[in-house]
Amino acid sequence: MGWWETFSDNWQMSLVAQVGGAEGLGGGLFVFQFKSPKLPVKPNFLGIAGGVGAGGSIGSAIAIPYRSLIRQLMNPGELFDSDSIVYSSLDVDEGFSCRSLNHSRILIGQATASAAVVGAQKVIVSGAVTSYFIGTDRHLYDCGLTLPSTLAAVGSAALDMPQMQGGLGLGIFGFAGVLQYIGAS
């Protein structure tokens, strides 16, 4: 049995990047990274989701401090410091594996507000293994994502910014979709 099948009840996740929007109906792509002390790697999953909402964003809720992103852009040859990614602990009902996460259902609720280079947001994620029989889905986790502590608070000067979008923006989304494994780091 390899890391793919290893069960753990001690998981953390991070929303590494996202792009999405809605005007009534909409959708988004979300890159999540998971980690567990029982795994030698950090698996990445692409969340493909659609639903209802208003507004849009590219990169909001990102869990990599922007100072790390800027350093990487300025010096692409330098290895990215993956230790700078901010993770949130999952509220897990019972243990699950990466195999369980692959093709699992994901529900994403997100509210964002931004003005120029500052903003605030709340992101809630829930996952379940779906089945073909109504009422037999197996709940995997719930998580309220944590933003990096290095991000500027609303109203303060920003070296690291909680939004990569500029100008004025408001968004509220309720998306449902599926997770697809895309590699590990």
C-alpha cells in the first residue's frame, strides 16, 4: 500500500490558486493542496465547480504570501518555498485517503470584498465521497480556510495583499463540483 491509499484523520488543506466568477450562474477552477503527517508528499487537486453567485476573482483566497509569489516572478530559476503556503486544518469525521479525495464532491462557499489593494474574505469548503444512491454519500471534511497571517488587514498598507484583483469588487459564491488529482509536490 503506497501513499495514495494511506488513510489519515489528520489532514490540512490550502487553496493555492483560483479563478472564477458568476453573474447568476457561474463557475471556477480551484487548486487545492492537501497534506498529512502520514504522507511523504503533498497531493494537489483541481476543483472544477459551478453554481450560483455574483462577482469574480483571479487568485483571491490564495494561501501563498504574495511576497513569495513576487520573489518567484523576479527569479524564476529559484525553487519555490512551499513551506510558505498557509494550511487550514480539516474537521474530519473519519480517516480518508487520497484515493477517497480523487473524484470526490466538493462544496465551496465564498464571500469577498476588495477596494484597491485591500480586501477581506471568508471561504468554507466541504467534501464528500459521492455515490449513485441518494442519501448514501460519505462526508469527508469541512474546513474554513485561513488566510496567511502576513496578509494586510482591511485598511492597512499592503506589502502582501489579500486580493490579486484591483479596483472595487464584491463577490459571493456557492459552488459544487468535483476534485481531480493533478500531481504531488
